[in-house]
Amino acid sequence: SQQGEEDPQALSIQEGENATMNCSYKTSINNLQWYRQNSGRGLVHLILIRSNEREKHSGRLRVTLDTSKKSSSLLITASRAADTASYFCATAQDTNAGKSTFGDGTTLTVKP
Amino acid sequence: EAQVTQNPRYLITVTGKKLTVTCSQNMNHEYMSWYRQDPGLGLRQIYYSMNVEVTDKGDVPEGYKVSRKEKRNFPLILESPSPNQTSLYFCASRGRAGNSPLHFGNGTRLTVT
């Protein structure tokens, strides 16, 4: 079964608004990563947060991690039409660095 | 240019006809992995390799084989494809450290009739 689960499954917003996506996971992790996928293409790495970090920023991206709740959120500020894509969280297990588990993804549509 | 190259991009085949999807990376990465992506199921890990001659099962290894004879190549082999293996397949690689980001290929869309 998938370790990571994102919500919402789909999100539609206007350009300029902020988009927040959430991810929950089940087991102890070493780190959590967020990826972006444009329509059937390969995934592109956005940001990584380690298990001992609580918040991380990269440009318009802000990621939080709450290990007590086993959850993470990705915030995209001042969204643009070009941010339209699917976003996935991925976890690397604490006990097995080789196994990576992806969530089902959030499909974000940003309307111009 | 640093990249992960998968071939072919599209493949249509018939049940039972052995096929191989190739994956090659030019970043000298130790770790490589295969995933399949199906609607509503996200990406599921098939097999991964921590280094040359070391391979391990992911979450959905049934019906697949892999080999890692060289560092740069990690082919995915379907000995006897079945229609339930129709999917979008991705190869990815990363450095040795578990907190290295994955680099993905552009995918192989496989249809088994």
C-alpha cells in the first residue's frame, strides 16, 4: 500500500492565490521530498526536508514537516499558470534507504 | 547534460512476448530504481539497486526482472508481459546518500494487448 497520501486529490485556484497540499505517511522516515510532474512526463525534484527539520523554504515553496503527526505540507505562494502540474510527496524510510514510497499526488490547476 | 535516458518512449506489445526497457544515467549514481505509474495509484516501486550487482524488490516486483551489471545501466525485463502490466514506467537514479534527490527519466508508456 502507498505510504504517502496527499490531499486534496485535485485543487483549482486562480493565478496569484496560494496553493497548499498535504501529505501523510505511516512509517518512520529519514526524509520527505516533494516532486512535480507535468502531464505524463518524468518527475522533477522540488524540495527535500529531513526528519529533524520542521520547515524549509525554496523560492515560492514552503514545506513543513510534523513527524509527530506524520504529515507534511507544501505551500506554493503567488501561484502562476505555469505551476499547473501534479505534485507528489515521497518518503525515504528510516530503516531502508533503498525503498522510496510516493503518494497518489495532488493535481493543481492554476487558472490565468 | 546530466540525465536519465529511457528507451523506448512508447511500446505496444502482445501478451507473452519478452521485452526489455532500457535505462541509462550519466551522473555516476550508485542508486537506481524503477517505478510504474497507474491512474489513481501514484508511483509504485518495482525494483531498486543500491549499487552494481545489488538489486532488491520494491512494492510490486511480480512479473519483472532487473539486472545491474554496470553502474550506468539498469534494464527492466518483462519475461512474459500481461495486460495488467500496461502502465507508464519511470526509471530514476540518485547519489549514494539517502537524502539525495531522485532524477527521473521521461517515462516509457507500455501497452500489452
